[in-house]
Amino acid sequence: MAYLHCHHCHWSQDDFWEEYYNPISFMEKNYTKELLHGDLDRLIDLQTDIPFTKKVFMSKMTNREFIAKEMERKARTVRNMIYRTMEEFKQKNPERKCPNCGKKELDID
Ligand SMILES: [Zn+2]
């Protein structure tokens, strides 16, 4: 995976997508089992049960709501993604101009 971001204005997008990493594969890999077999009404504490979250939500919610929020977050990623792959980025933006500020400060980590 590679992460495209701007050193000037801090614009960024999701890691470049590939077969093994994209919003759909992420949801499928992380939530299919829980969606089919987990207790969806279990109250989860995001700070202890899901420590990798950015904790932007309230600290407790149902498992069902958490999965729904994750789907909404990934939907935003689909809407906002500009360069889906490294190849697309190189082809459409060879000068590495930031789509937000216009500076040639884009970098890939
Ligand atoms: Zn920028």
C-alpha cells in the first residue's frame, strides 16, 4: 500500500487501491464474519474494543451501528478518491501537483 499526501497543505487520500486493498475488500475482510454471526446489538466501547479507531464517534455504540458507520466512512472514501492506483496517479498527474493547493508538494509514503 502507498499513501499519497501533500507536504504543503496536508491534503491526503486513501492508500492506493489494488485487488487486496480497496474499500470493498476492507469491509469484507474486517466485517463479514461479524455481520453474519456476531451480536449486532452488543454495545461496544470503542476505546477498549476497537483501539485503532480515531475515536471520532461517541465512545459507546452498538456493533450494528459501528459497522454501518464504517460503511459510511468507506463510502466517503469512494466519493473522494482522486487517484485510485499509483499508475493512475502517474498518468494523470506527472507533475505531482496537489489537487487541493496546487503546489508540487505531493509525496508517496
Ligand atoms: Zn497541497
